[in-house]
Amino acid sequence: NTWCKNVAEYLNLGNNYITLEADGAGFADPASNHNPSYYGKTWSEILEAFFTSDENITDVIVCGGANDRDETSTNILNGINSFVSICRTLYPNAHIWIGCIGRSSNISVCDEIMNVSYPNYEKGAIKNGCTFINTLGCWGYTDEFDDNLHPNESGQINISLAIANALNYSNYKRFNNGNNHVNLNGE
């Protein structure tokens, strides 16, 4: 996704990052089947399947929201707990960032994201000692969507800026030391 590349550019990461773009994935069982290879997979399952242990990884960034909007709080929080546990095993020196970037031009879908995904992502991040990336207000205008759920270029830029600003504000010095980053994107 464009926002992943934009964030890396804004933070001057060069080639020191890895992305996994997994449409349809979430912390809980995903409700979407946009990408059949990931359908029914959680972030934890994808992380275990595609990534290996690396003590040099300094940051793991996972952002999503839309695919967890119809899940229970318990399922989302259990999924976050599992994901963080796996991250800490694979990347013992990494800081974990969790962001809810899901939005929609459909107001009922947007309400579900804001009432279910957002508060649970924030709660799960804080409970697990991670940093929650607050992206409220970063995008969501109807002209920022290619469809009802996925951002166009303007939406991607706003997401990228919100994430990069949050990361810079919270810990900007860590992003210029040449270490690798893992960036998981579920939107």
C-alpha cells in the first residue's frame, strides 16, 4: 500500500523496512475475503507464517481497523495479546506500534470502526505496553476513497502523515539508526 511507502519516505528509512500488505486480515478472525490467501487469517497467523526471528528489528507497526469492526471486544483483545506475544518472541528488541486507520465513506461502517475497532486497538495497545497510534481525523472525507472502504491517493497521504507524525513525536530518534522495521498493513 502507498501509505506504507510514504511513511518510510517521511521517516527517511531508505530500504530499512519490510512490509506485508494483507487485505482482509485483522487481529480477530477477518470478516473480509478480499485476498483469499489471507482470508480467515489473523495478524498473529500471518506474522508466524511469513516472518522469522530477528533481534535487529527495532519496531513493528501494525495498522488496520475495518476488518475487525464486526468482531467482539474479547476477540480483538485476545488477538492483540497473541500478536504482541508473538512479536516479542520474534523481535525481542522491537517496540510495537498499533494504529487504527480504518475508515469508510459509509457512515454505518465508519461508526462500527470507531465504536469497536478503535477503542479496542487503543485498549489492547496500552494493556500490552505498546504505543497506540492516534489517527483520528487523519482522513475520512468521501472524496478520499477509491471505493467505500479503501483510501485513494489523498487518503493515503493523510494516513501516512498521521502515522509518521505519531512515530516522529513519540520516538523520532530511533528511525535514523539503520535498523530494520516491520510494517504490517491490513487495510
